[in-house]
Amino acid sequence: MEDFQLLDFRSGPFEMQPHRLGNVQESQTRKDAPEALGQPSRVSPPAQGPKVTVIIGPNGSGKITLLRVMASEIPPDAGTVTRAEGLRAVMFEQGRAGLDLSLTLKQALSPNSDTVMYRDRPMHVAAWAKQFLFTADQLDLTISALSGGEQARIRIAQLMVKPADLLMLDEPTNDLDIPALEVLEDSLEEFPGAIVIVSHDRDLLDRLCTEVIGLDGLGGSAMYGNVSQWLTAHERATAEVQKAEKKANAPKTVTSTPKSKKLSFREQQEFDQMEGLVLVAEELVIERQSAVEAASTAGHTVLMDACKALEDAQHAVEKLYARWQELEAKRGA
């Protein structure tokens, strides 16, 4: 079984390097799969806000499994995961199973005193509760008396006081009401470390993510500047697969041989030049791929521009091949 790479926070909470990680999904890794997760380079944090990496892919592609391997909850199928010395990682999972419903709100937010330590600064529990939209009158209520959205806000408040360099979030917006969603987004934007998110919440991802790791469900992966770029690439790949399957499953029919058609003079010239044009276009794709790798250290905007240029180059190659097939079919008819 082949390995594929995982970003490894080995140089502190912000700088990342790739590390080999065994395939963590059931499907076999293809030898012709796209380039693996990450690139052999350092990634620096943006000037403002946390570095937010989104793991995205179709159902069954291994997103949650990958997150759980990163959190050391399960071992990889093969290879090893190397964690930075002293790295403090916290996992935020779906649901609110971790809450003790018999506790009061005050006990849940600050079990041993009236003070909450937030970023090494003391804060009174009432002031901390207010940041998560609770009133002082609610501090003595048991958690079981609170709504689902309020319980979700407690989990967010508990998460934010845990010492962490890396937050890993599994579908954090599931079952959240609007106030809880706003609290979550505000809390994540203020987080000083790095964040890895698996989520289907497009609004959250568009607002927070600084880079996207897209899984294709077949063992392949690639870096993208934003969710829209991954969606475009995924939809195009899915359409190509469906087209190939439809062609393979189409019933074969016996038809009379049509009258031969010849290429026009201009079409023949175009056909003769097509192989050279395709080679040039494919070389440009390689250049654009190298530019994407280099842009991983140059900031979010530069990475998005590089990904867009790569997408345009790949689209140009597809158009050339389609035209070549069209001319070849007409020439051989």
C-alpha cells in the first residue's frame, strides 16, 4: 500500500512540513493519483488570523479518518505520524457527548473557581459566560435545562480555554443555532494557532479557510486556494468519469459505413499542428503545477492566483484533446 503525505506541525504551531502517512481510507491508493497532500516546503501563517486548512472531499473519501489519525485517535494503515515536540492539539467532535448534563453552567465553564484562564489572562466566569451569550442568571442552571444551541456554546467555551497550538474540528457547525454559529466563527477567528476543519458548511469554510486539501475519493489529493476551485475540479473530474462509464456501457450497434469525409485544407493544417500544440500546453501545466508548489509559502492570495492559472492551463489541454479527437474522427470517417 502506498503512502500519502500529511502536513506535519513539526516546527511549532504555525510552520508546517509534510510527513509520510499511510493510506487511511479503505480504497487503494492509485499509482496515477494526483500529487499527495502537502509539498516539501514550509508554510507560514497569514499576517492576521489563524491558518485554517480545510480537508474536503466526497463522502467516503477518508476526511474524518484522516482527521482522527492526525489526532492520534486511530493508527494509520501504514507509515508513521510525527508530531512536533510539545505540540498541543485539541479535537472538537460532532455532537455534545462530552458534556456532563448534571453540572451547572458555572461548573462547566470553570470547575474549580470563579476565574477562567484565557490566553494566560484571568477572567471572571460571568464575563467569560457573557462572551458566549449567557447571562449571569443562567450560571446556576444545570446544563440539562439549557437548549441544544446553548449546550453547543458551552462546548465552544470549553474548547477555547484549552491550551492548544492546533485545533482539529469535525463538522463543528452540526446542530448549531445562529447565535452558536456566530460565537464559533468569532472564537475561531481569534484563535492564535493553526486550525484543521472537516465540514460541509460552505459559508463557514468560505469565511475562514486559507487553504484547501481536496481528496478525490480514489486515493488522490491536491492543494487548492479555496473551496470553489476544488468544487470546479471535482465536478469536472466526475463528469469525465461519468462520460467514460457511459461510453463503456453504451450498446454496440451495427451501422452502415457513412460516406468518407475529408478534412478541409485549414482543418488538415490544424490537425498537423495539434500534437505540437498539446505538448506545449502540457508543458505549461507542469510549469503551473510548480508555481502552485512555490506559492504555498507566498500567502493565500498568491496561492489562489497560482491555482487559477493551473486550472486554466488544464482546461486548455482538455480543449485541445477534444478538438484533436474531433479532427481525428472526421479524418478517419
